[in-house]
Amino acid sequence: MLYEVMHEIQNSCGNNQKRDMTFTEVETDSPEQVVRQMLGNQIIDEITSETDKDGQLTFYVSCSGLRHRFFFSEA
């Protein structure tokens, strides 16, 4: 399946509302595997996911002291 993926790294610094975001398209049958590949060798402390009523799949990841969100929408 072809997905549009938005990867957001949440900034934990006080008074800094900027977030790092990247967008990409991927074709995969395993979105979780894509998340793990995009994080590379970082140690994942926790990973959870949910699918909303519109079918968007969201992964919430905590690793290396940072919080990440990955949004997968069908392209």
C-alpha cells in the first residue's frame, strides 16, 4: 500500500513551539517497520499506534529522550 508519511519530532524545550517535520511517500505492507527503519539505530523505549475513523494510522514513539509522531495516510 502507498502511504504519505509525516514524521514529527516534538520539541521538549520550554517556550519553543517549533517542531521538526518531514514528509515522504512510502510503499509498504508494514507501517511499523517503516517507523523503525526511519528511526535507525535509536533505542525505542515505547511505541504505540492508533487508527482514527478516517483510516489515518498514527504511531507515537518515545526514543532517545525524544517524542516522535508518525502519521500514515493512504496516498
